[in-house]
Amino acid sequence: MATTTTRRALGLAEKTILGLIAGGAAAIGAVTVVLVALQLAELAGGAETTLFDVVLVEPVPVDVDSPAVVAATSDTATVTVQGLPATARAALMAAAVAGSLVSIGICAVLTWLCVRVFVGKPFVRSATWGIGIVAVLVIVSALAGPLFTGIAHAEAADTLGLDGVAAFMVVFDVAPVGWAFALVVVASAFEIGQRLQHETEGLV
């Protein structure tokens, strides 16, 4: 009887943890969607638009009030402009959506995996496909986000005549590609687990 009670307590604790993780992931995903929607609304109708990390043609000196600093320069700037053209706004909106895809996708898949573990059948085809889709979203976000941002900055510099701003500059981070490959391996493991689960159910 003591052993049975211990197992039930462990099962309840695990289910509680899964519920907290699923609820937290769902909440984060929902908040991300709301924040992106607000950002898109501001980009679409705002009189002023702030461009972050605009690449400059040449580094500019930065005044740092410290005796330990010999010299300081900056390669980028934050620029607030008026009358941003529609093409640049559309590119910024696309970059915002691309940047949020990973967070929303991970939260959705994590919530679903918690549900599947809760019911005792984690290895299902939907979980495998979900992890694979997140891997694709990671690559799309890593490539599309900087690309659309670079297009928006270039369009703003050309249309508004922003002197000192690089005509077109895109900086890609290849680290997310490695994360995507890792997720593909995880998806493959879930596919194998799904087959083993079916074989086990057939034996029973």
C-alpha cells in the first residue's frame, strides 16, 4: 500500500508540473501574438517609425564620459523618421512576423507535447510534424527577419535621403540553423518512438 501511494503522489506531481509548463507556454504564446499585433498596428498607422540597428556607412564617434575610455565608435544607429514609404512599412511588418514565428511555434508545440505526455501518449505523428515545422520556422525566422529589416532600412535610406546610412546591409546569424538541425534530430527520435509505441501497443 505504501508503494502505491508513492506512485500516485509522483504521478500527481508530474501532472501538475506538466500543467504548469503547458499553461506557461500557452500564456507566453498568447502574449507574443498580442505584442506582435500591437507592433503591426503601430507600424501600419504610426506617424513616426523607429528603425533600430541601422547600419552606418562609417563608424561615428560616441562620447563616453569616463577617463578609462580612449575612444568609442558606433557602427549602427537608432533612427526615428516620418513619412516612411509603404514598402518599407510592409518590410518591417514582415520582419516582425518572421521574428515572432519561432516563439509562437515553440510555445504551441510545447503545449501540445505536454498534453500528449499528460494523456500518456507523447509519440504521435502530430508531435513529430510540430517539431519539424518549428525547425523550418527557426530557419525562416533567422533568414527572413534580417532580410526584411535590411530591405526596410534600404528603402527608408533611399526614399527619405538618409545620408550616412548603408544602402543595403544584411547580417545573418547562422546559429539558429544549427538549432533547426537539432530539432530535426528530435523530430526523427519522436518518429522512431511513435513506431515503437505502435509496436508495443500491438503486442499488448
